[in-house]
Amino acid sequence: MPNSPRQPLIEHIVTVVPSKDEAALIGHCLQSIRNASELIDRNVGTSIVVVADACVDRTAQIARRMEIGRAHV
């Protein structure tokens, strides 16, 4: 079909961010991922998963507060 829209080879990208007491850096990290994901074809879905491994600081709270769309903490 010559006029059909091109389907992306990749349908969805999941970025997994392992973290352990990264409160000082997690906000910048997630913002960088969000900025990069804006450069991806709009037909490709994106998700961010933050794996907060028994953090005793505010890593998980900061990640949740980032409001980065489809994010899971």
C-alpha cells in the first residue's frame, strides 16, 4: 500500500532506572530521560520505571513527584 502510514519498528520504549538512595540525582536523571523521549517519534510509546531499592532517603518521593507521564515507582 503506497499511501499507508509507516508503522514504527519499535512500538514502545521502557527506560528502567535502578536507584538506591539517589535523592540528590534522581530529579535530573528523570528530566534528562523525559527530554530525550520528546525526540522520539510520536508513534512510539515511552514509559519510565524507577526501581527504588529500599531507599532510606527521598528518592521514591521525588520520582513520584516528577509527573513524567507514564512513570512507575
